[in-house]
Amino acid sequence: MQLNIKAFAIGLGILYGLGLFLVTWWVIAFEGITHDPTFIGRVFLGYQLSPLGSVLGLIWGFVVGAIAGGIFAWLYNRLAREQPAQASAAPASQEPPLAG
């Protein structure tokens, strides 16, 4: 089975981007807007716990998720292609064992 690299990359990008967007709004809803530096803000330029930061997180999340999804699908396809097909039936040249 082969994965569609483009579809997998876009799907993972959307998932990761929306996840970061929603988590940002979840934190904003319960703790309020803060401009304190976060670990994610150090990795993603411009990200912070604010409405603008959530949009930037959505964009960064999509980009990183798409790249990771594309690499994963490509690697999966490459490894799946190298696996030899396993025979489901015994070869025809073998004779059945004798009863006795």
C-alpha cells in the first residue's frame, strides 16, 4: 500500500496547524493574553499567546506539519516498496507429504 504524499502532507499540516491554533485559544480563554516567551515562541518566529500569535501558530503549524507529513509519507512509501512480497500459498513444485 502506498501513501499519497501530497494528501498526507496537507492533512497533517492542517491537523497540526489547527491543533496549535485551538490550543492557543484554549490557553487564552483560561489564562488570558500574555506576551511572555514560550518554548514554542522560541521555535516559531512571532508566536505568542495572543490572537495574532494564534494565527501565526496556525501558519507555522501548517508548514511544519506539511513538511513532516511529506517526509513521513515519502519514507513510508520508500520502505514499503523495498519489502519483498510474501507468498500466501506453497510453491507448486512441492509435493504434499505422504500419509502413513
